[in-house]
Amino acid sequence: MRGTGARAHPDCVTWHGGLRRAPSENAAEPERASGGRAPDELSLVLAQAVVSAIEYADGYAGGIYLRSRNSQLLRLAVLAGLPNPLFRPWSRMHVNRPFPVAEAYTSGRPVLLANAEEAMSRFPQLTAGLPFPFGSLYLPVTDGRERFGVLVVLRPATPGQPVPYTDCRGLQQIARHLGTELAGLAREGARVVWDEEPVPVQLPFTTTSPVRIGHFAWDIDTGAVEADDELCRILGTDPARFPGTIDALTALLAPEEAYGLRTLARGTGHAGGPVVRRMRLRGPDGRTSLLELAGRRTGPSGEVPDSRLDGFLVDLGAGPVHTEAADRLPRGIFSLDRLGRITYVNQPAEKLLGRARAELVGQVLWEVLPWFGHRSYGDHHRAALLAREPVHFLARRSADDWLSVSFYPGHDGVTAALCATEQPAHAPETGLGFLDEEAAGVYRPVALAIALTEAVTARQVSAVVTQELLPAFGGRQLAIYLLSERHLYLAWETGFPKGFLDRFDGVGLDAELPGVQTLTTGRPIFFESMQRLAMAYPGVPLDADIGARAFLPLIASGRPVGSCILGFDQPRGFTPEERTVLTALAGLIAQALQRARRYDSEAALARGLQNALLPHRLPVLDHVDTAARYLPGTQGMDIGGDWYDVIETGQGLALVIGDVQGHGVAAAATMGQLRSAVRAFALSGHDPQEVVSGTNRLLIDLDPGQIASCCYIVLEPATGVTRAVRAGHPQPLLRRPDGAAEVLDLPGGIVLGVTPDAAYPVSTLRLAPGSVLALFTDGLVEQAGVDIDVGIERLRGTVEAAVAPTLSEMADRVIREARQEPDRPDDIALLLAARRSHP
């Protein structure tokens, strides 16, 4: 751990269901956290996990995203070491967006970003909103196949140095322990989902100066607490009325302090030997106190384990800085903890801030000084907390008072230095505070602009607008109409009453409707309320009595594309800045939709070509059953060069599978040529080696530089004798009559299209009755960041376990279970051939 010279090994972090709150009729309920949630077992388990992960990885902040009731949405459940309001725009995460949290959740693999450069290259939308140099680690929290969420750790950037393997392994172990703990809670009936605001957690401090004042003893098993009189007085309660429970003790603390205390106790009480831990607590009067907690859960050999924790509370007064020394400095100084609370203020700072020290210490900066809530100051605060480098900026306290502010961050918080300054020649704008919902979403339009460049189809463009644009401006309804032959047709809608928009589908450009006129005039139209909309367009049907509407023209390069409608549940105004941003974003949406239309046309052509080239039915024979499946990729062009075929030849039944490099129309066209060539060679009576060699030479003549893999097998149905040739293609699988499956070891030649003299050896084997031969393309077994042997072994296990009444049902099961990834960069082809036991 930081400050101790030794790192806590994850094996030393044990996970139990302990520290459950002992029931007590007289115990006071802890004050609820900012999200309205009192400490419970789920939130305490999450808090303990994130603190353990942060300390293990030498981090300074972190959090845990959990699944919510919406299966497509993750929500930040716990945030440690950072103030919630500053990071509200990132508290909700769609599972299909290109962010590291979503990738870790959907893929089930860690995402490790050592520095800002790596984050920019892989996740530009993340760095668009948080353009600061920091490292971040994302670990999926799972238990078997059940996915709960993602553990996140933020730590200093390491330019040029990857994340060490030991760090990844240790954090994965912590995440697995957390998954096991959450699975246990689920089995006990707890609902392991999150739909509230994040729970704030204070991290243990790294430096302290212990002077013991008050003392208490905590029995973890019963929840009983023995506190001396001095400790009760520090916490502002009458010793005679203290009920003697941990719930009563934590009720005297702020919610984040209560979580911090229980989390600290978990780490202390679960350790394998004597441990002393410290953190700062804020008392009822706002003064900071130091807590030192000591305990040993596991007793010496032969003794009963000790469940007692001893605590000492030290009153630190106004803060850790010596008051007189700091008061003599010419500049104002105040300090913040990592949750944004003021921990110290010197006398010059009192004067500059216009508030007394007693009014400031213990309060959240932007709550006690609202002018500090300007969103640009929030950017500077975020930069200090994440980049941990000094930040300097100008701030306006009032109309004529300007301050020069410097933030100096550290592991445990931020120290600020202030001095008065003259008004700059070009004063920065000061408007909405960053705590406002509108300002909290200021980064989402940036994310939308980047995401639109990645969207390919019209449906993807519409989904991006729904997921990024609506939350940015607090909208609830969205409709997109596209222009075709001087009529507007509904292409996408969400949030409107079912069927309400059908009446406007296909309206002509002469209709007196705001969605039409915004396109014909090229000007956006904004209505602050539905009453104003009704006054401007009397007789137009309305879906609600209250709310606001924005109608945006979708125009790309001067050409009309369609119109976009944003709906809001409540009346609201639109600032000039918002109108400008929405109009600009409408142009980007129009360009993306125009590009998507061209893509859709090409994709439709390619899909039609591929559909025409693949066989529509397979031959029906007496001794052999065949079944095939094809799945297009879900990224890019959606089609590729995979193909399969079953051909009745004079030498037997030819089973063919191949894969042309690339995607799109060109790949599909080459695939069609190769399939025709293989079929022609096979029907001409050539043996397997001649078929593949001839196809290889033909590919080189047709398209130099293009390559393809192929597996060609001729099966004699009556005898089961099989002759196989491979050209750089994955080995087939064989499922024997007893159900055991194996990967065949067939010698092969290089891929097609490299050299006309390539040799392709022939392998001979015999299929017993009841055997199943499985041929497939690499899209079924390849996965980014995972060795292909892992995917092949997974497929082998799936084929072995795929017991089905028919071969067709077996093919469906293999495709369904062997390929778990919903987002496929490559297409998939599967061909099964089974020799019947009883012809």
C-alpha cells in the first residue's frame, strides 16, 4: 500500500458475509447517503472491494458499475476518492457504447489503459470528456457466466510502460472475490442491481499524526460498541445516552464517513494478523478528527479468533496545518479532501472567500461557495484530481472581484492557493454551474460527435443519437424522419406514445407541420412549452399537455436529409448556446445519415450477391445428413467472404468450406468466383488435391494479391472413407459415435493465392456410422485478445455436448453456444456432415 512501503497482496483480502448490522430496536438509523440509500450489505461489500482494489493498484480513486433494471444500462454504484457531482456525466453507461466500462462488461475481459495516449487510441470518446493524463483499469465482475458489473481503478499514468501483469492478476482476483460475494447475496435473496445515485466513499489517508483522545471497542459479531466519555463528547453526544451500538455510532457521522468507517473495519477485521488503519472523520461541528482502528481477526495458534476492534479518535481541530504558521503567509490557502470537502482555511483565505473559517471547514466547496460551481472550474478540479498536476486558473467571486487560483493535488486531496487579481482583458464567461443537469451533460455532445463517425447504418446512427443526445439535454422523446421523393418517412422513434407518430409518417413537404417546415426553411424551431406549439400550429395533434419540443433540420452539404424532433417532459427554455450546439449537431447527424444511406445501398447489394452465391438447399442422400449455417458479421459491411458448399460428385460427396480475406462486395464477388471454380473442378472428376491446386492457380490469375483459405473433403457415403485437403484453413472437428469430440490433425498447404506451385497433401480417414464432421471458418473461434486455441477448444466442447434430435438442431445449438459475442467483426460459416448409423 502507498505510504507503507509494501503492497497488500490480494490473497490477504478475504471476503465474508460478516459485519452485518446487528438488529437493535434502540439503534439509530444511519443518515442516508446522497443517493437516498442507507448502508446495507450490498453497498458495504462494494465499498470494501473498491477500497481494496485502489490500495492494491496504488490508485487514488475508483468505483464499481453495477447492472441496473435496464439490461442495456450500467450505473455507478460506488465512487471512492472522487466527488459525485463532478463525475455525474459518467454515472450511467450503456453496455453497447465504445467506452472501456462497456467493453469490459460485454467482453468479460479486463481493459487496461496505462496512459492517456493508449486511452485516446482505443476509446476517443472517453478522452473527449476527460482529457487528462491518468491511467485507468477496468475489471469485469462475474461469477461464472453471470455478469454483475465492472470494477474501476484510477491511478497515475505510466507513459511508455504497460500495466504490469501482476497488477492485472491481483485486481482480477479481487474482482472474482467480489463476484463470488455478490452471487452469495443474490442467492440469499438480495437484488444485485443498482438504480440510485452512487454511494460516496472516503479513502484511508496515507499520513497521520496520532494523538489518542477518545477510545471505543467494537464487537464485530454483535455490533456492540463500548465508548468512553471523551469519544462521545468529540462526536457531540451525551455519554449517558449513548446506546452502545455501531449503528448509533455511525448515525453521528456523515454518510460517506459511515461507509468509510465500515469499509475500514472490514479491511482491518479480515486481515490475517494485527493491523492498524487510520482515516479522518468529520464531526457534527465540521471539525476533522483522526480515527485509528486496530484489530486482529485471526488469533494466535490455539486461540479463539478475536472479533474485537479497538478505535481511537483524535480531535485535529481546524485541520492538519499549523494555524499560526499558515496565517502568516501572504496568500490565501485552503485544502480539500478527495470528496470536495474543505478541511482547512487560513486567515487570508477567509478574507478572499468572504466567509469565516467556521462556516467553511467541513463543507463541500461548491455548496458553501456556489460561485465555485461554474462548470469551467469543475473542469479544473477534475484535472487536479485525475492528472495530479498543478492547475492554475482565474475565478470570479462577484461582479468585480477576481481571484487567481492554483490547485496543488496530492494522493489525499487538493491544496488551493488564492490571491486577488485584476479583471482580465477578456473575462471568461460564467454561466451555469457544473452541478446543473444541462452542464453535467456538456461532454455528451462531444461524445455524440465522435460516436457518429463510428456509426455505419441508419439504425446505428439513430441509436447513437438516442443514447448520447437525449441524456445531454435532458430529453425523453426522439423522432427521426428521412426525406424520400418529397415525403418524410418515420425512420426512428423512442419515448412517444405507441402509434402517435404514425399519422405523420409519409407527409409531404407542403404540410403545415413544424417537422416539415424546419427542413424546408433550414431553420431549427424551438418551443418552450406545448402551449406555444399549439398556438403556433393550431389543430396539430399533441402527444402531451406539458413539455417542450425542438425541431431540427437535417441538412448535409446543402442537401435535405430529413428532420429530427426532440421532446421534453417539462417546459424549458433553450439558451443561445444550446440552440447553437443542437443546430451544429443536427448537421453532423445529417451527414452520418447520408453516409449510412450509401452504406445501406451497398450493403443491400452485397447481401443480395452473397445470398445468391450461397447454396439455398443441400443435397439429400441415403447415408449422410448435412446441415449448414451462415451468420454475417455485426460490424462494418456486415458481409464477408465465407462460403460453404456440398457437391455430389462421381467420387463421393464433396464438403467445402472457405474464407476469402476482407469484407464487402469485393470479398463476396471473389467468394462467388472461388465457389464456382471449386464446383467446376469437382464436377469434372478431379481428385481433391487437383481441385484445390486448380482453384489456387485460378485465384492468382483472377485477383493477384487476394488470398483465401479452404478445406475440401470428399466423403464416400456407403463406406465412410474420407479424403481431405486443407489450404491454410482451421482443422475440422470430429464427433465420434460415443459422443467424444476431437480436433483432427490433418496436414495442409498454405492459403490459396500465394504461389501457383503450392503443394496440398491429401489425408485419408474413415467416418464410423454415427460420426459427425464439423467444418467452420475462423469467425466462430477467433476473439480479440484471446488465443485462437482457446476458441477452438471451446468449440470442441460445444460440439461434444451438443446432443440434439436432428443435425439441423445440432447446428443451431453449436452456433448459439459457441459464439457468445454479440458484436462480431467477422462472419461465420458452419458445415456439419453426419454419417447415419442406420441408412
